[in-house]
Amino acid sequence: MLQATKVRLYPTNEQKEFLSGQFGAVRFCFNRSVALKKRFYEKKGISLSIIKELKPLLSIAKKSRKYAWLAQYDSISLQEAVRHADKAFKNFFAKRAKYPKFKSKNGKQSSYHCTSVSVGGNWIKVPKCNPIKAVIHRLILGVVRSITVTKDRVGDYYASVLCETGEKEPEPIKVLKESAIKGIDAGIKVFLTDSDNQEIENPKGLTRHLKALRKLSKAVSRKQKGSHRRKKAVAKLSKFHRKVSRKREDFQHKVSKRMVDESQAVIPESLRIKNMLRNKRISRLIADAAWGNFYIKLAYKCRKAGKLFVPIDTFYPSSKTCPRCLHKFEGLTLARRRWICPHCGQLNQRDYAAALNIKRQGIVQLKAAGHTVLRQ
């Protein structure tokens, strides 16, 4: 089992200078790979293979006078930057992402290391750099496989330590109790409603602080580009976004942990969030809720605990179906939060009814996959 732990770093001024050069070398390799591939296609109509044709140029560049400075830094991290450029183009051609952009020194910086790495009681070691002081807040077990050093826009340094613990992932549960299966319906006003009729309010971390966000954004726009005061204003704005992000992450980790502990299987509804973000009226609220990140946390926590995470189809009409008689009510609109079934007369709470329908559909999928569901 692989487990990652993020720790805070406190490098010295000398180490900050080295890491700045390391980040710059990684950024240079990525940007150069993107630029060469783009240029050859535009000028000569040739689609270069980044891995087969551009990656071998790294060793040649290190021996030249112009690019000899690349040899001062970890070669594996430079090769990884080239692979990232190749992956960016593959994602673009597969229509999973936009056209690759050049990396900027003003954004988040990162560098991947997987050889000559180690972790001590209060330090980490990456290639060609002295041990960097770190706050190891959690016991790191197993063999260290890689360390990714990052610098955020505020200017703080972190390391993500990936370890192989030697433990095997537990086998998924085969026999489940129906009462221990949770169907969940995600929302905006209410973050989620489960099939036990429990509602979790949406903290709306960014939406509640829009006034502060506007003030900080205006402070940045008023400053002259390239000035010292603009850098300070950008740092304040970045610190605000980091605070909101940390609150959101903390909330989602607590909710997902409790949900996994209380159930044997979690059944969510698959969401096409990219399509939903096209609605300009609610796009900020959807982004603030971050349902995709929450589902990722649920999925890996379920897998680690041997529980089941079974998303159902996006187009299943969970909100329009009556959970009692299964009648599909076509007249339901997004504004109606309650509706009476025209077939059986039951008053349905929209989100709770959707959660019940999602649970029922999830049980069908579990049985089809060979699991046993007991009525308890």
C-alpha cells in the first residue's frame, strides 16, 4: 500500500537558492519541450515524440556550454518534467485538458525526486542538497519511494513523502447489510443528504468571504506590475485563497472519514462537473463545494478501509423518481424542493428522495457485481 504524507519544510537561505534553481530547471525543461513540439509542428508539420525524440536531448544539453547549468540539479526531476509535458499533450489530444501552457515562475513550483531520498526525525534529503529541516508531524512508516518538493504562491515550502508501507489493501466486503449502505445526493445549499435523511450544511468557505476577496483582488489590480508592493498584495491574496482551501479540505476530510466509518458501502451519483460549471449563475457555488475532490477522498478512504465506493450513472433520474412507487415525475423543476407523486400521493423531499433512489440503484449494481446484500 502506498501512503503519502505532506510535511512543512524550513530551508535555509542557501537551500532556498538551490531549490529556486531546481524549480527553474524543471520549469525550463517543461517549457522547452512544449515549445519545440509546437515549433516543429507549425514550421515543418512534424509531430515530435517528446519521450523518444526530445528526452534524449537532455544528456546532450548538459554537455553543451549553453545548458551545462542543468547538470547541477537532479536529472530524474528534469526527465520527469519532460514526461509531464508529454502527458499534457496526450491529455489535450484526448480532450481531457486544454492546450499545454508554459509554466511561470510566479505560480506554484514543484520538483519530483525518487532517487537518493530519505527522511529523518526532523529533516528530509533530496539529491544534490543538504538535509532540509522539516516538521514530521506524523510517523512515516515503510520505504520512502519519492519526495515531491513544492513552493506555494505564499512562499512556503512543503514536501510530499510517498512511502510503500508493505501492507496489502484489505479485500472489499462481500456480504453487506442494507442498513449499512449509504446513498448520498450532493447539493449546493445543503452539501449532501444521505439515505438516512441526515443533512450536512455547506460551509461555503469562499462564498461567505467574497467581500474580503474583492478587497484583496482590487488591491492587486491597483499596484504596478513588477513592483514590490504588488508582490506583497499578491502574497496576501494567495494567503487568503490558501486559508479558504485549507478550511474546505479539513471539512471534507472530516465528513468523508465519518461517512466511511459509519457505512460498509457509499453510493454517490456521478456528476459531470465540467458541464455544470458552464452555468454562470451557480458556477462559483459549484466550484466552492468541490464535489469532485470530496468524491476522491471518499473513494480512497473506502478502498483503504475495505469498504465499497459505487458511483451510479449520471443520467439516472434520482430526483424525478418517487422512492415509494418508482413513478417518474417529468414536471419536476430545479426550483421545486418538494413534490407530491401524482401516482401514489406521497410527499417527497427532493434531496432525500434522490438519496433513497441512489441507494436502491447502488444495491442493484452491488448485486450485479456478485455482492450479497442482507435486509438488516
